[in-house]
Amino acid sequence: MLAEKIIGPLPVEIGEITTDFLNTALSERFPGVVISNFKIDEAHHGFSTVLRVHLEADEASHAAGLPPTIMLKGGFEDASRARGRDFTFLSLEMEYHAYKMLPELGLNMPEVFFQAVDPERAQMIILMEDLMLRKVIFGHGLRPHSPEQVKRRITALAEFHSKTWGSPELNPGGKYSVLPSNGATMFVDYLEHAGYDQAEWERYIAKPRGMACPVKFHDRDWLVRLMKYAGKLSDELPNCIVHGDTHLGNLYEEEDGTPGFFDSLARREAGIMEVTYHICNALDPIDRRKHDRDLIAHYRSELARHGVAVPSLADMMHQYSAFLILNYVTFIVNEPTYQTEAFNTAHAVRAAIAMMDHNSYDLV
């Protein structure tokens, strides 16, 4: 059984991680575990921190299934906390809930050994399997995937989305109501309440990511209007649970090509918002231009195959056009401590080209 909470506060500094903490956290998944020492082999910094932890344990612990290494994820980044305690903890909570809910709904994700949140310290800790121990292939945002790979992933997303499509469990008091709603609306709130005034916006637009995009997309007022339109549109459509951040850096493939997902920001919104985000981020613009309509049609047919009453393809393409703004704003204001400038620029430009192709600018 997966442990969901631990006695005592969660560590908020890497130096607070101890063998006692690891033994306690892992003891429910691996009864009798005795970790005598550990070493952090790698540290990956972004919005949160991912540590690859080598475990020194007795033979009985490893015989009981304890792996030699695990991945430890938590909110250890000062830059993220500086953007606002409530926003940071909300994002950490979204991932905490994702690892509880999404695998139950059929999304292929790493095995989790322990997860907990600590509201008082605005912290989340997840201990999960080290995928490097298996022959998975990790995605990378600067290496676009083929249309065939994206189609296979959309097949998986359609099945996943169909399981909560329009479900009453998304409503207040329902099983999934704990998840926040609508990434577009959340982003507008973030821009308005986390310090992204006009001066801050212009600071990001002046970076290579902004300068590489059309000047008319530099208009913050237009962007907020389109984000609000996208949020309203998402609220009006049937919602479902989404992974929430399906750029290639959060994805992997099993040895047989089966899509895998991690680093989720699970929430409730229109499923096509997630598919839009993935198509635009995962494909080279030339491939995206040739295949995005066919991929949306594939998503539509897969939803129908799973019993969803789907809108027309023309309506879904309108939604696609509107929801491209989430791709653009995500990487225009993405903190340079979260992703490199090359990463942010490539993704912002992919979104800008798609918005030009689909006339997103004139929707509002």
C-alpha cells in the first residue's frame, strides 16, 4: 500500500533529507527496510527539484524489492517559492494528486513508493521508481517527435480523458473536485497576481523567446483577452482530468513504444486543451502544419470509440485555435531557472507559428 503521509514535517531543504526520513517513508511500501546510508547521484533543478538517490541498504531490504536507486521529487527551489507560496504549493499539490489519481485512470506513469504533502511548510515529497533502471526513452523538448509518435500518444490521452469526460465526480463534492479547474484561467490569475505587470511582461518579451515571435503577439492586453476567452470556452465544454503539462520533457516511451507520462499538473479542463498543447509542443512546425488537423480528427475518433459524444471537427479546430494561446504564454513567461532560453524560445516560436496558421490572433 502506498504511504500518503508521514509523522513530522517534510524536509524543505535538501540537507534535511535523512536516512531516518527515507526509512520511515519507504517502510510501508517495503516493510522492514533498513537504509544505512544514501548518496545523491544527480540533481535536476526546475520548478521543483528531482534527485536521483542511491540507497545503501541491507540485503533483506533489496531482497524485498527495494531498488538500488530511487527518484526523490520535492519543492526545494527558492526561485519557485519566491514567486508566491500559494501558487508554488498549488502546483506541488497538483502533482501530488496526479500520482494518486492518473494511474488509476489508465495513464502510464512511474511507480510511486511514497508521497506526501505538508501544507504548513508548503511542501510535497514523492519517492518513485528510477526509470533509468529500465530501458525507457526520455523525451526532450528540443528534439521533436514524429507525427506517428504523437498519434500514439493522443490515442492514450483520448482513452484517459474519456474515463472522466463530463463526469459528475468533477463537480463540487465529487471524487476529483480537489483538483483545480482550467489552466487558462489559472494562468490569467498567475499573470495578474504573481507580479507579471506590463513592465515584467516587457522584460520577458525582450528576451530571445519574445523577439523571435511576431510583434503583434507582444501585446499583453490581447494575450489576456484571448486567455480569458480560452478559459471561458474550456468552462463551457465537457471537462475531464488532464495530465496538464504534456511537453516532451515530461514524457517517455517504453521499450515497445508505449507512451509514458510524469511531472503532471493534474487539473479539470477541456481535454482538447491538453491535446493542443501536446501537438504544438511535440512536433516540428512543418510536421505540425501538415498533420495537426488529422491528429485532432484522430483524437475525435478515439473519443467516439470510447463512447464520448464528440463535437464536429470544425468546432474542435476552433477550440484548437483558441487553446494555442496556452502554449505561447507558458513559454514566454517561463522562468529561465525552469528551462533554458533555447527551450523556451523553441516552444514559444512553435506556438506563434501555429497561431499564425490558425488565425488565433483574430479570435478576440
